[in-house]
Amino acid sequence: MFQATETHVITTGYVNISVNEESGSSTMRAYMARPQAPGSYSGVIVGFELFGVTSYIRNVVDRIAQLGYVVLAPDFYHRSLPGIELEATVEGRTRGFELLHRFTRQQAINDVRASMIYLRNEGKSSKIGMVGLSVGGHIAYLAATQFDLKATVAFYPGWLTAQDIPLSRPTSTLSLTPGIAEHDGYLLLLVGEQDSLIPASQREAIARELRAANVRHELVTYPDTPHRFFYEEGDSYRQGAAGDAWHRICEVLATELA
């Protein structure tokens, strides 16, 4: 375990969020953690991996909340299979990809918008950021192009440069990058050098687009590091990279959401 300045006693639980859709409205459950002490706190949305709002994602939510934020992890699969928690197995990945291929860009935008409204109305958060992991990193990058997110942290976001999943259509999510600059958001992108999902050619394309759009950003590539290096219980975990990434998250959130 790496150390962090986690000082706030928190309360946790689930909330229901109303999502406006073209066809009406839907209800999305989200895991929420917040400091127990009364007061106003900035908000953070956590985007899950392929596997849903698992115990790992809830742990990430709790750790960020302990830093002094109101934190939500929306169940983006609420339309297809609400409440699902998948294992990181062959079967879990297969099921996760089935769910991912039902999840459109507009649905992601609707869900993030609804989460931001909830944080502002119920959490009394005037400033909001987002931290996303893998699939959630892609959603976070997309959200930063659309909304007034003050800080966005995207861990190893796949499919940004292509159009392989509904999230990256009708144009690649990377092509929307100027929207991040338009909202004056800060982007921290964290990837491993050995991540097969984000090879060097894609990292270079992402870096070029961020520079061309004048996005305030930092792209950190960890040497000899695979995908999902932040997941502490997996074989891909890299303590050095994970510890450095956590300290960067703390710094970015503290600076941009102050």
C-alpha cells in the first residue's frame, strides 16, 4: 500500500440519479462517498473499468473522498444490466465487452451530465472533476470535451483514436479534443509504455492533438508498465507507477478544484 494524505472521515452509500434521455428519463444508481463533516466540497466523478462499479472502483471512490471531495461512481450499464459487477476473467471480459458495445456516446454524455447536476444540486459542489480508468478513462476524456470539468484524470483510455466502439462514433473521440481547451479544463493522462491497448503510435497521436488544441495537460508514460497498472490486486499492478499516479491525482485535484 502506498501512502496518501487521507484525512477525512467519510460516509458511503448508493444514490439514484435521474437521467434525461431522448425517449424520456431513466434512473441510474451511483455509489457515493463524501466527507462526514458538514461543509461544501468539490465533486469528482469516477468512471469505472469494463467490469462495472466493483469493490475496486468503490475503493477508489472512498480514497478520493477521504481527500475531501464528494465522489460519485455512476453505473453506466444501468440501461442494460443495472448493478452488474464482473470478475476480471475471460467470461467477465466477454460480458463486459457485450455491455460496452451497447453503450453509446450520447448515453455517456447524458450520464455524466446527470451526475454533474446531482453533484451541484445535492452535493453543493461548485467545481467538478473526473477520474476514469480504462473504459472510464475514455468516458472521462469524452466528458472533458463536452462539459466544464475543471480537472480530468484519464488512466489508460483505449479507443480514443479509432471508432471501434459506440463511444468513439460517429467521429473518433480524439477529434473532439479542442472541446477540452474550450472549457479550459486540465487533463492528466496516465499510460503504461507496454500497454497493448495504447501503443506508441496512439500515444503520439494523442500528444499531437492535445498540443495542437492548446489543452492544458500532462501525458505521463510509465516505462515497462502494462495496462491496468493501478489495480492493486492484479498481476498488472506496478507499485511505483501506481504510487506516482496517486500523488499526481492528489495534486491535480487539489490545484484545479480548490
